[in-house]
Amino acid sequence: MLAEKTLYKKLIFLLMLGVSAFVAYPLLLMIGTSLKSENELYLNSVGLLNSFHFENYVRVWQEARLARMFSNSIIVTAASLAGIVLLVTSASFAIARLRFKGSRLTYLLFFSGIFIPFQLSMVPLMIVIRALGLYNNLFGLILVYVNLAIPFGIFLVAGYMKTVPMELDESARMDGCSDWTLYRKIIVPLIKPVTVTLIILQCIQIWNDFFLPNLLISTTANKTVTVGIMSFRGTFSTTWNLLMAGVTITLLPVMGFYLFTQKYIIGGMTAGAVKG
Amino acid sequence: MASKKGSAYWFILPALIVYVVLTLLPSFYTFIYSLTNYDGILKLSQLRFVGLDNYIYLLTRDKQMGQALLNTLVWLVFQLVLGNGLAFLFALLLNQKIRGTNLFRAVIFLPVVISSVAVSFVWGFILDPQVGDLNKFLQAAGLGEWTRNWLGDSSTALISIILVDIWKSVGFNMVILLAGLQTIPSDVYEAGKIDGAGPWRAFTRITFPLMIPVLGVVTILTVNGTLRTFDMVYILTGGGPGYATEVLMTRIFSEAFTANRMGYASSLAVLLFVVLFFLAYAQLKMTEQKDTN
């Protein structure tokens, strides 16, 4: 009975090892190919590496103007996250902690946004962005990311804020706290866990997003990393070792981040699906 | 002391203005555009209302759209049966007390955090007819006649991209299902054991019924994600060869920004919205049900 059980466990272990190997294979292939010389590429793709051609990375970094794309991606992601946290927590604060006329209606208005897919607003949004002079502009892109995060963000954060006891606000007000101080000094520090979840979720989505920069950015100088990769095809054609080196570089930040905070990332990204 | 009157509006206005200008008003305008011949260049004075013409054309005569809908449907079936089936299987296996579960979970989730552009490039390389590993592997295995141009052949292009999509998304569904499995208390299984239930009976009588709400959530998330599929098709095949890999979102995109038929694209967007709206509503009802249980 016991022997049967350990055999069964060993089988599951081997099966999952195989599955993991299959899932990891394309990424290992990518890294392996990125370190090959052009000759090795055509000789053996499956074979192991004899030497590591790190110079591929240097070449790609310079030729594909990756530094510029990285700085664009960092600016867009960081500024969007700052905007999202500021706008979402302040609006949630009003909805969850303050009484005002139309509070319920405002919440419903935001909440209904969860049901609106981006594609519904896409065409007129382009017109608005052009009219505001924000086409091919990083600030325009940032504004759209902030906008898209608002409905679900408020749903998540206001819901969490409501679980903080109201007595806290009353006693703070007794001590002469203004709404602004209450928000900044008491509520924002208390809701840190949900803010972290929101940041992780949005950070990965924004960093990886292809659709919006593809739609809203037109010149190379303003491209983010994800759209920038697309131009590799033009620059390096089918020189796969250079292409793969480029793709590997663009993945490094996310992979590094994932390696160290894997538990939080998995938790944060699936938070929308499994509440509580 | 009550809060100062009016200060609530200062907290809410920034988010509200951004949201109204960039989401609510544009969404409203899409409904209007969908009833017009808007082409992105016309001045507002030249705009003509065409009634429900766009919708009638869309539902009865647009062959490309028909192909795109069919492809989306095939995609959906594969994702729901194969994708979610694998996700559930992996979740069940990783819910056992075996070594390395955390590592396996982390590796299988990894493709979820990678951008779809990078995924398209790496798989584009594997599927490449000349230097790709898949054809090389088939050659080495003595299955040379199976090699082909996977993405260039209209009989394999769609299925190839769908399988890549499953590779990318299986970890996400697996983690949600795993979280669901972990909420089933172990004493339920012990009680089952006392009643003489074997592993299969325990699965069909305990695990599966208790997992139905979570499976429902995963199903809706999958439908939602599949209907919005765009990046990988756009990058790997651009909807081709012919219209073999055209899906709902690539159609909307090319109608709006390549063909400049924005009025017509708007009617497609409205159709997508109606479907997604009902799905989101169903999901909300399901999570509410899960909370009250």
C-alpha cells in the first residue's frame, strides 16, 4: 500500500517535471540561440553550446537603440503606476470613507466601466487623443493606461477600504484631522496590501502591453520595448541569434522581477479572479 | 466633527474627469458611429446616418467576418476543452503532496508574465520552416513528411497559434483552479474515505462538484480572453494566409485603422461589447454566489 503510494507520487513528479521542461523549453531555446554565432545557428539548433557569444547582446543593444526604448518603457510604466495609485486611492477614499451627494451613483458609474471592453471606446478615443494633441506622445499613452485602470482599481481598493473600521475616522476627526490628513496619514498606509496587488497587476500589464503603444505611438524615438521588438524584424531580418538576443534583453526585467517576487506576482495577477 | 463639505469632490474629480473623457464619452460615441458611414476623414457635416445597415451587413453578408467568427469559435473550443482541461489536470496533480510543486507551479506560470510579442517571436522561431526546431525535430524522428510551413499553411496556421496561446495561458488558469482546490477542507475527503470512496469516486463526488463555481469563473475568463485575442495573430500571421487566422479583434482593428471604415468597425465593437457584457454579468453573479456559500 505504502510502496504503491510512493510509486504513484514518483510518477506524478516525473510527469510534472516533463510538463515543466516542455513549458520552459522555448525560453531556454531563446537564451541558447541568443548566445550562438551566425555559423552555429545553421549547423545545429538543437545541439548544446560550445562557446558563448555575448557580443550578440552588445550589438543588439547598440543597433536596435534599445536604451531609448527601455527608458520610454520605464517612464510610461512608472508614471502610469503613480497616476493610477493617486487617482484610484483618492477616488476610493471619497467613495468608501466620505459622505457626499451622489456617492452611490458615482460608484456605479465607475463600476460599470468594468463591463466596458477597451475596444468599445477605441475608435472615438483615438479622435479624442488626436484632438488633445497627445497622439505619438508618451503622456497620452500614460493617460490612457491610468484611465483603463480606474474602474477595476476602484472596485478593488474601495472594497478593501470599506473593511477598515469607521471608528478610526471618527477619532481622527476628534483630534482635528482634515480629510486630506486622514487620507494621507491614516488610510493610505493602512491599505498597503491592496495597493501592492494593484501595482503588481498593472505593472506587468503595462510593461508587456503591445496594443496601445502600437496604436498610439508612431515614431521610433517614442516606442516602448514591446513595440520596439517588432522593428527587430526589420533590423536583423532572420538573423535569429540577434533576434533572440534582443527578445531576451527585453524579457530580463520581467523575468528578474518574477524570480524574486514570484509569490506576490502570481497572487496579484490572479487577484481579480479569486476574490478574498 | 464631520468632514468639511465639498472636499469629497476634490478627491473624486481627477479620476472622474479622466474616466468620463476617455471611456464613457468615447463608448457612447461608438454606439452613434455604428449607425453612420463614418470613415475617419469625413467632416461631421458630411456624416450620414445609415440606420442599422452596418449591423445588417455584419450579420448577413460579411464573409470575412463570418470566417473570423468561425475561427474565434474554434479557438474557444480548443481553449475550453484542451486548455482548461490541461489546467485542471495540472492543478489536481500539483495539489498532491509531492516534491517540487512550488517550482513546477512557478515554471508553468512563467509564460503568463511574458509579453505576447516576445512569445510570438520565440514561437515564430520554433515554427519557422527552415531553421525551426519543430521541423528539425520531426526530421530527426524520421517523420520528415510531416514537416511543413506551420504558419504559412492555411490548414495548420490557426491550430498552431491556438496551441501557442494555450502554452501561454495554461499557467494562469491552473493557479486559479489550484487556489480553488486548496479551499476544499481535508476532512471532507477523510469522511469520504471512511465511507469507502476510492480516488475516482472522491473526484467525481467531492472534488468536481465543489469545484464547479471556480471552473465557471475560469470558463468565463477564458471566453473573455479568447474574444479579445489580438497580439499573437497580428504579429505571427496578420490574419493570413488568406483569412485563415482572422479573429474578431483583428477584423475590428483592420476595419477601423487599415480600411478606415470606422462606422462599420464601431458596429463590430458594439457586438463584442454585448457579448462581453453578458459574460461579465454572469461572472459577477457567480463570484457573488461563491461568496455567499
